[in-house]
Amino acid sequence: MRLAMIGLGRMGGNMAERLLRAGHEVVVYDPNPAARERLRQQGGEPAETLEAVVAALKAPRIVWVMVPAGQITEETLNRLFSLLAPGDVVIDGGNSNFRDSMRRANTAQGHQIEFIDAGTSGGIWGLENGYCLMVGGSTEAVRLTEPIFRALAPENGFLHVGPPGAGHFVKMVHNGIEYGLLQAYGEGFEILKASEFSLDLAQIAELWRHGSVVRSWLLDLLADAYRKNPTLDHIRGYVDDSGEGRWTVFEAIQENVPAPVITLSLLARLASRQDESYSAKVIAALRNEFGGHQVHTD
């Protein structure tokens, strides 16, 4: 198939390359000329503007948007809606909020354009291993674009999960679960490290990969990280979040679903960013006041 990939960063660039390897024709666009050139060398057809992207495609045009969630996505999609024609298809593969995707689908429908939200998981390993794709959209639009999803995904790694918005909703919950898994591994290995035993954490991570009930791809990656850096030197314990953990917690509250593990894993990420906890200072001062407990000073 012939399509365009908008955004050639860590994900979009690799996805465009995987599509090219599978024999698809890919028009590539990114504001960074070096990113366009890299994909040109892989067989992509670079375009310097969104107008040029649309002109290089034939109806029904298929445009995959792979840019950071938020304002950039909003501006890019609105621009495309004004340039494309009825019957064309826009796919948002970024980490957009599913409610934004539902709204954007309605906007696209007003232009008689099909909108697909494709929750995409696979990270930097997706080029070789494939991407897990959670796709929301109309049956007709997904059927038209299915060869693209099949090329990007490994076997059984693509599913049409529901109408527009459903793809990003499933991806949101997927990322919320990821928060909990990462937190459990982090806490477990900290307990191992703090113990009275002189434990080789790299060997334990490798051991658990074989036959253990806690084995997983995340554990594989942790074992690999320990092989590269056995003491995790020069890595700060500062953990960012993409926003999807927050959205998952919000939706859990909205739906009256208790989700303590995911919620606490999100809060742990927030705590990781504090050099000094003011709330801990307040607690220490109060313990000193009511019980005369020792206060640690600088």
C-alpha cells in the first residue's frame, strides 16, 4: 500500500522503516531534514511540507501521524483535515487521550474523513520485533488499512478493539498496568539490594528469566540493563510519566473501579522527583512535637 508517515522520531522512523521492509510505499515527513534523509536512504519518499505529503498520495489517501501527544498532534491533525478529501484516512498512533481521539473522530467525520486511533506498543524494539497495535475506528476504515497494521505487528499483535477512541483507551490501560509492573520490579530489587546478604542482582534477574512465574519481557530488559551497568551507576532515581498513568487513575475513579496498585505506582513516580520531601519535614516536626522523637538535621 501507499501511505504517509508524519513524524520520524524514535517510533515513527522505525515504523516507516518496517513498512518499507514489508514492501509498502511510504511518503515520509518530519520538520527535521536529517530524519527525512535517513528514511530516504531506506527507500522512503521525503516530503518537505504537509501539502507535499497530500499531493504525493492517491485517493483514498492514508496518513499515519506519529508525533508527541498534545498540541502538536492537535495542530497536525487539524491541518490534515483541511488538506485531505472525503474518503481519506488519518491514523493517530501516538499516546493521545482517548477522549481527544473521540472528539477528533467527530471532527474528521465532519470532513467525511475516516479517523483511526492506533494504540502502539513496542518501543525502540518494534522495528525488529513488531508493534502491538490496539486499533479503534470504523470497520470499513480498519479493513482498508489492515495490510499496514499486519506489516507493523508481529503475529497476533494487531486487534480492532472497537470504534474511534477504543484503541487509545486500551493503550491507556495497557500503560497503567505497565506502571504497576515496573513499580513491583523496582521495589523487589530494592529489597534485595538492601538485604543483609551480598546478592548479585544481575544474576538474580537472569535467574528469574528461566522458569520463574515473574519472568517477562520487562525482566528480560532489566537483566540486559544489569549486564550493561551492574550497579546502575549514573542513573538518577527520577522517573517521568507520559500522562497515561494519570489518565488511567482518573478513569478508574470516574468508573468507581478500585485501582490501588496503579495509583500508588503513579504517586511513587511523583515522589521520585523530589530532592527533599516537604511533607516528610512536616511529619518529622510533628513527631518531635508530640513524642519528642529525634529530628535529623542537615
